Amino acid sequence: MASENPTVLFQARPPEGLSSTSPSLCEGRETWPLVHALAATLNEPDILPALTEVLGTHLVAGACLLLCHYPDAELTYTCWRQGVAPASYQVGVAESGSTLNWQRQAALELIQQTIDQAAGKARLFWQKGLAGLLRSEAGPPAWLRNIAHCTAIAVDGAGFQGAMLLLGARGITVESTVQANLASLGAIAFHQHYLQGQAQRHTEQLRYLNYLKEDFLSTLNHELRTPLTSMMLAIRMLRRPDLTPERSAMYLDILEQQCTREINLVNDLLMLQTLEAKAPAEVRQSTDLGQLLTDLANQCQEQFHQAQLTLALQLPSQPVWLVTDPERLTKVLNELVSNARKYSTPKTGVTFTLANNQGQGGRVTLQVSNLGAAIEAGDLPHIFDKFRRGPNATKNGIAGTGTGLALARGLVEQLGGTIKVSSQPSDDQLWQTCFTLEFERHDKSSHNL
């Protein structure tokens, strides 16, 4: 049988010497609506704003702030004040001296001081912290001048830290049992908010991966069918009894070219898979990089001429040797030069640059640069992702499956090097895209020294 006088889980009261602005809040039975209201917010899709508003309203605070920091996620703070809807803000890592950096540091200090104060180690300087956190270009908000008291509750959970700040012109004393219950609710809310964010990010990632899969399958279908169609047409023409030897030779060349294209595509897909599965046995030998680039440039000249492009070499006066796998390095350079040819603006040039940086830790630098459309800043970090193609690739009918640059990065890493890309504005409203490869030089690579 239920008791007529429910147990008081927690109660809030003004400090000694201050008259209560809400006397009924101190009565045990009046705490139950707050308990149920706070518990109900845990089912809200946007949990922290709801919790902040309920907490501030029921405790008759002028404003209420919730702060939470997960080390592997952005810092979150939620602010509610009377007459204004609550709002949540994400504060990530920012440049030193920026407004966002000041806000982040202020929030972290508020959280740490609240935790230290609860442990009796330090005092909370909330006025300074809130002024830094809520500061805008015009300075701290005007409503903050009316705040004279702050009740701070530490929320120290598994893997995160947080604080609950109750602000007002008159203080509210929260008993230890109250603080424990509020801290527990806060911990649940913070963790649920974190899980909701993780779920949303995973959903977006799955949606993006599904988009990549569909786009890859569509592109692969085109890249496989096009050579097969050309091969089928060539075979049909070769069956004609009236075909001249010259025409027969032409169709045989078509068959060979398209068959090679198909084989290269399949080999690239298989190589990309083996790069992730295991590292192959290394076959390294001392290689003259200047000669390797010269041979590659000579092989590509006809393709560049047909594309109305020039291919230039910038080589040092002395040979540059590197102990590497020349076959795999040539594969990398072929992928990069093919990418440059496809995305270059006609009547511009592609440049191979080789540098022997003996004064920079003995590193060898290879660069492939071209002029064309800009690579958006948001696309640069993902340019080496598997099956990812630029937004204009499909629209402009540029052939490819999105595997070339991913394959190039995997091979470079197997060879012990690094690869990076930049996109900078150049003349004539074009952008220069530059792929830079760096490899460590070892003593036995220095044949020219």
C-alpha cells in the first residue's frame, strides 16, 4: 500500500536569511512533478534543451546552463533563460586566440572548477567563466548583469565530465541528496545525447557509404560495358567475308585495346583488395628516378597530344637514385598522370618535378601538377577514399571508377612513402592541383654521392 507521505527524493530551498520566492517548492510532495518532468525529458529527441528548460523553470532559476565534454567529441553547452527558448551549441577545437577557442577554454574551466568545488579542492569563479563562454563581439550578454548567484552541480560520468549551473538574482541552495539526483539525471541525459549524436553520425556515414556503393556500381557498369560493346562490334566486323586486311588489322587493334582496358580495370580492383588484405613481398632495387620519369613521359606523349596538353619534366642535373619497387612506383605515377590528364583544362600543361632534398633529412620528392578546376576544400580530405569521385566527374563525363587515387595511396604507403594533395588558385582563373610524394633516402640509394 502506497504511503500517504511520499519519500522526499530531493528539495530546493533558498539560502538561510533569504525568503523563498516559491515556498511550495520546499515541500516534499512538490518535488514529484519535477522528478517526473525531468525523467520525461529523457524521451525527447532533443534531450538537453528540454532538460535545461524543465530544470530552470521548476527551480525558479533566472537561467540554466548544462555543459558536457566527451574527449572524443565536441564540447556541448545548452543555455536556457526565462522568456527565451533553450538552445544547444557545439564548440570544437579552434585556432588559438579565436573567439571559439576562448569559449571552449571557458567552458572547460567551468566544468573542471565545478568538479573541483564539489570535491572541496577549489572555488568556482563562475562570473568570469560565463562571461568568457557567452561572450560575443559586443561583449558579455546584458542579461548576465542581473545574475548574482550560481548554484553549480558537478556531473562526472564514465568517459565524460559536465556541469549544471543554476543562475539567478537570488540563490537557491540544493541539498546533497538533490545534487546527487540531479547529477544522475544529468549524466543519463548527457550520455543519451552523446549516443544520439553517435547514432546520427553512423546513419549519415551509412547513407554516404550507400551512395558511394550505388555510384560505384553505376560507374563500374559503364566502365565494363563500354569496352565490351566495342569488342563485340569489332568481332562482328571481323566476321564479314568482304573485310580488307587493313580493316581487319584495325578491328584487331580495337579488340586488343579494349581487352587491355578491361584487364587493367579488373587488375586495379583486385590490387586494391589485396592492398587491404596483406602486404605483398617487396621486390626492391636501386632505381634512377629521372630515367623512370623520362620513360613514363615518352609513353604518355601521344595521349597528351590528343588531349591538347603538354607534359613537361623538371629534373635535377644529377641522377637521383632510390631503392624501391620500380613496377609499383610506375603504377603510382601512371595513376597520377592519368588523373592529371583527365582533369586538366585543354591547352594547359602537366608537370613532373623531381627534387633531391639532401638538406631535408635526405628525402626524395616527386610532384605531379596540373591546371584545371578547383578541388573544394571539403573534398580534399577524402580525395584518396575508395570509389569517391569529384562532383563534376560524372557531370562532365570523365571516365573512371574512383579507385585510382585510393590505389596510388595504398601503393605509396607500401613503398614507405607519403602522398598528399593541394589545390591552389593560379593564373587565368584556373587552379593548380599538385600531388606530392615523399620517400626516405637510404645510404644505399645514394649512388651519385
